[in-house]
Amino acid sequence: MVMRFEMARDALIAVGQRLDSRGWAPATSGNYSVRLDDGSFAVTVSGRHKGRLDAGGIMRVDAEGRALTEGKPSAETALHLAIYRAFPGANAVLHGHSPQSVGLSRAVADAGHWTFRGHEMLKAFPGIDTHEAEVRLPIVDNSQNMAAIESAIAPALSLPDAAPAYLIRSHGLYSWGRDLDEAERVLEATEWLIAAELAECGFRKGFDA
Ligand SMILES: CSC[C@@H](O)[C@@H](O)C(=O)COP(=O)(O)O
Ligand SMILES: [Zn+2]
């Protein structure tokens, strides 16, 4: 479902508060966007605290990332637009900086992905109806060059078992969905899966001691 700007703006302000309350958008980190009914995009203004957004914290950009309203769009707007281009069914993109997602990306320093297996929570991802599934979370190295991230991650995103999400190493997590609710559900499920596996590691270490 594509939204009108005013509706998208209010929804993005609310999602910003929820994600901040989970500790996934500390300082000024994170950015959010929604595809609009006229083909443009609502995106967070760069440098704002995403838990304290007001109407001035959301702006419109065109498909090339050019500002259509006042403000400087998120520094990562190009990554949002790359997801919309790659997945025409995606209508919302969320990006957070949780400590646990960043921790995972750094712990597996050379890995191009992390695989979740056997969790009931996998059913939160679109198209998955059993815990007997494997979902791959692609991981790409960080860069200040958005085009470099975009081209490095593109092949992994089209694999059949790829989550509608990816991790940028030492940086944070991206998720997307048919609408903002689905993008939030994917982000929340991915964060939960990372947290559950982190807890599992702690228990296993305790048993080994
Ligand atoms: C705390 S700085 C984080 C930024 O460099 C960036 O990664 C980020 O997520 C927010 O950038 P923004 O330009 O506000 O959308
Ligand atoms: Zn970021």
C-alpha cells in the first residue's frame, strides 16, 4: 500500500519513537522511508534524533534522491532507493543501529551472511510458514560510499533464501516490506533472532565452563 505524504510522515514519526524505545536508534542513527502515491519518497531528514522526530524531520525526495521539499535527506537515502529499485513490491525501508546487530556483524568479520535456522520466529518473514526453514541475513562491509555498499550487497539480496533485510558491518541493519508494518515486523524479528542466538551463545559458554 502506497501512502500520501502526510500519512507517511505521521507513521514515520511513530515508528521512530518505537524503534528508539527499543534502543535501536541511539544518538542520531537510523533512517526511515516510505514510497509515496505519486512515485516520490518520504524520508527522514539527515542528522535528526529518530526518536524525537517532528513534522520537520520528514521530507520528500524523488527517485534519484533529489530533495523535493526543504531539508537535507538522510545520508543513506541512496541505499533506500536501491532497495525500492530492486524490489518494486517494497514500499517501506527501515534502518537501525542496534548494538546486537552491529556486534554480530563484527563477530563474523569475514562472513558474507549469517543463517538463522529452526526458529519459530522465522515465520515473521513474508512467505515462511514453518520453523523448518533457513533464512540468510546478508552482511556487507561498511563504506561511506553508498554506491559501493549498494553494488556489494546487490547479488546477495536476490538469493532465494535471503531475508528482506541486510546488515552493514560495524554499522547497522536494513529491513523492508510491502508496507511500514511489514518492514517493522522484519526488523523486529531479525533483532529478536540475533538476540536469541546471542543468548544461546551465552548459555552454551556457561555450560562449557
Ligand atoms: C550516529 S551517525 C549515523 C549516521 O552516520 C548514519 O549511519 C545514520 O544511520 C543516520 O544518518 P542520517 O543522515 O541521519 O540518516
Ligand atoms: Zn546508519
